[in-house]
Amino acid sequence: MLFPGVNPVPDIFHIAELNGKTEQDGSLIYISMGQGQENLANQKLKEAGRDGHWALFANVHLMQDWMKILERNFELVFEKTEENPDGVHPDFRMFLTAEKPPLPLMEWIPEQIL
């Protein structure tokens, strides 16, 4: 969860680099979420799960309607398919950043993703 003045993205990039994951070689995927990023994020999530990349989706609080789709696509990453008979790659990681909801009882991120 993001708090004023806190940006975890550089720390995630640093940890990724320590683990051999970089944007330059495509093993670290970074998407700042906003209008029009849903399809790209869905595609990159699938690729990351298959290929063992790390996916960082920032500001998911801007995409509340997409979160249920992300939840389902996250589940699909773990399924074994003809295209991906081994299922999820063991190196796969997904990171999300989000601001906290304005009201205590509001939920933006589905429980399964948390």
C-alpha cells in the first residue's frame, strides 16, 4: 500500500536486479496502470507466469474494475495448459502497488491476490 511520500518501485527494481531481472532484457515487466493498460497487463501477466519473469503493476487503485479480471488471470497463470504444460514458472513473481481505499470497509484488491 502506498502512503504519501513512499514509492516502493525503486526498491522493487533493485531487488529484481539482484535476482537477475531487468527491464532491458524483458525479465522485469513494469506497467504503470491507467486507462488503456488492461490488455497489455493481461498479456504481460501471462507471459511472466510462463517465462518466469517478474511483473510489477503500479497504481492498481486506478483500475478497480480490472481487479476482478486480474484475479481470474492470476489464477489462469497457475493452470497447466497445452500451451504451457508445466504451469507457472517457479521464478514468476507479481508485485502490485496501490493507494489505500478512502473508506475502511472498501476493498480494491481481491483477497486471493493478497
